[in-house]
Amino acid sequence: MIKLFKASKVTSLQKKYDKLMKEAYDLSKSNPEMSQQKQLEAQEIQRQIISQPL
């Protein structure tokens, strides 16, 4: 049951990561600086995902 909660946390982080990457892509055409900021935020989320124990 504990793994179920950890998997849901990873799933929610993955959704945040996907959302940030989509926003970064959309902004890349109009505002490259904001796009870069969104990519940095997404990288931080990715680090959190990787650091989660299995």
C-alpha cells in the first residue's frame, strides 16, 4: 500500500513536468526567456522524480 502512495506522487510530478514542458514549448515562439524559465522549473521537477525511491 505504501508503494501506491509513492507511485501517485511520481505520477503527479510527471503531470507537472509535462505541463511545464508544454508551456515552455508554447512560449518558445513568443517569449524565449520565459520558455527557458519554464524549462528550468521542469528540470527541477524531473530531479524530484528521479530522486524518488522505487
